Amino acid sequence: MKTRFGHTIAPAGRPGGRADPITPDKPEGGQPVKLQVFNEYDPLEVVLVHRPGEEIDRLTHENMKAFLFEDIPYLARMQDEHDEFVDEMRDRGVRVLHLDKLLRDLLDGQPETRRKLIDQVCAAEQATGIAAELHDPQICPNDVLVGILFKGLTHAEYAELTRRPLSSGPVGKQFILRPIPNAYFSRDPAVVIGQSVISCKMHFVERIRETVLARAVLEHHPEFKGHRIAYGGSDAPRDDRPFTVEGGDVIVLNAEAVLVGVSERTRLETIEILARRIFESGRHSRLYGIPIPTERTFMHLDTVFTIVDRGMVVWYPGVMEQVKFIHRYDSDGAGNIHRADESRGLTEILSDEFGKEVTIIRTGGGDEHYASREQRTDGTNILALAPRVACTYERNARTIVAMEKAGVEVVKIVGSELVRGLGGPRCMTMPLRRSSQASG
């Protein structure tokens, strides 16, 4: 049986539409990925994703709110939609890396990293009592361990894995290690700015493991050898909660300036620390903090603002046209940070940073009713694949019309299940490299 968008839907009980959706992620010529993101719209070359897996089937009516979901997705269809999204990127020459594949490589090749990763995950869940069994590859081989890192581990599963129950505590299906169903939103755990990595600090404890896994790969996998973790590295204990920042709040304007949302997930207290790390690590010398409402509907800046080309943005007017003040942080080049309240409005700032008048595409085509509907279904959460080539869910019809009228080629994907976690194409991707042909 085929879906109308081209992939086989698996029968009930099977994990998804393909027997093996993950193709080899080996670098051509054996060279590591050279991280490079100097804006949001240069042609996308390398991206990190996570295909939804068994962690999604852990969601129930009783726990979905705690895991930050609004509904329970149908996993097989969700995987099918994600596969289509990956295919669209690959068809345009993007190299797509899968987080679970990179983790398997890492665990196979680096026993000490494996040990540290298990210890970090167990400590975060206050489950250090099970670490010894997970350390033993005879009890928990790496393919099983990778599954546990995403889908979690119940007491019953632990007993089956180790052939013995825990000596105390709840039994049955209660989790020892919780699942991480938000892992397919790979934007949030880390972000590349210039040629450095920001390892993020999640606002909700339910998402902390996502950062641990992404950081392990970016710090230790041979694909990323030699790159600096500018903020949040495993050797930087000060960069920790409550100084939270998530990748959906970070938007790279150009080679010198970054926007960061002050939001439900990213704290104002974090931004000066973040600015210092960014300025020390590369060419960037300006950071703008943009306050947005601290509401789940607008959880990150990229739910209300994205960029599709130099001088062309998509924004939700209900938030972005209400911005009253903007924090600005500047580097003097000598290690000092100057903070001021910006006197310019957002449109003027954008025009100055882009070096041209900014074109604003409004969510829902500017119609208040449809703007509200389509912002809720991530009509503003656009992923630029190249200048004026952008990906969004096909359901955001009014926003798509507005984008096409502005000259944007819109790559439409189905997302009826993917959107149930409240995230769109930008949320589902961590760009690792964009070409530099348009950078500035």
C-alpha cells in the first residue's frame, strides 16, 4: 500500500514505512564535516536529524503533556512523513546524518566515551544503580543501548535485560529511564554559529538527554574532529542550568550578528554569557536579544520568525509586530561586552544587518484568523534549503501563497503527524554546514 506522497506505510506492529531507513552516513573521501553556518539561507550542505522511533509509542493520554506533546502521533505515518522530508533534502544535494547512526558509530569505537555517556544519562535520571549493567556490552550491546537512550527503559524491560529485577522500587511499566519523544526536534540540543558549536541547555528536564546525546556526538565522533564547543561543553560546568538556551531561539543573521529569542525556553540571564562565548569563538561581534511571549505556543523565536533569503523573512505579526524593545550586546574586540537597549526597531535592525530593505512575509498572508491557525501548525517555522528555496508543511496554505508571491520556491511536505509535537521543518533539523557563496 502506498501513501499519496510515495512511501509504503508499514503494517500495524512494524516500526515504520521502511525496513532500514538509515543509509550509510560515511563522509566522501573520509574527510570530517567542516562545520560552517554563517546565516540561515546559504545552500544547506550537511544536516543532522533524528527519525522518530519507539520513543513516540511511549506516549499515552496520561503522560503526553508531561512529555510536551499535544496529542499522540501515529508512529508509522509519522516516520513516513519524516522519510519524505529527508528525501526532499537529499534530492537537493543535502547530506543528511542521523543521530542514532552516529551514536552507534561512537559507542562501537570509543568504549570510554560509551562509559561516560551511560554515567551522564543515569545520573540525570537519578538511576545510577543500573549503570553497571548498561556498561556491560554482554548484557547491553550497543544496538540495544542506542534504543534505550531514545525510548527509555521500564522496570519490566530492565528485569528482562538483566534477568533480575531491581532490588527495590516500582515494578512493571514505570520508567527507570524516561523516553525522549522530542528527539526528532534536532534543532534544539545544539546549534552551529560560524564554525563553533553551542551545546544548549534545555529548559525542561524531559529534554536534557537530547543535549547529552548531541553533545557526545559533536564532541567525540570522528565526523566532527577538531571543532570547538564554545558554550556548554562537557568540561564547562558553569554553563549549566539555570542558564538555559535552546537552538530554536538562535538565528544566525550573518557572519557578524546573531538573534536570540528571550522566550519560555531561553533565559535573559543566559544571553550575556552566550554572547561572550560566541564573540570569543569566531567572527561574530553583535547579538540581539528579542523578547517574545513566554507561552508554549510561541516556545521559541523560530515559531514566530524565520529567514528565507538575505533581506527576506517570514514572521507571525501577532508577536513580531508587538516587539517593544530589543537588547543589544557588542564586542569591543578586547574581550569586553557592552550591553544596551537598542534604539532601532526590528525592521530597521534587519535592514541594516542585511544591507538592504527587508521584505516581510506574514504568516497566513497577514490575515489575522489564518495567521493564528497557521502559526499553530508551524507555518512560520520555515527551513531555508537555499536562498528563496524553503520547506514547510503543505497544510499552511495561506503562508505558502504569500511566500510564492514573494518569489520563494516552496518545498511542501506532509506533516499531519509530525506537527503533533508542535514543530516544523526548522525544528526538525540541525544545520551543520551551509555553503559560503552568499555569506555576509
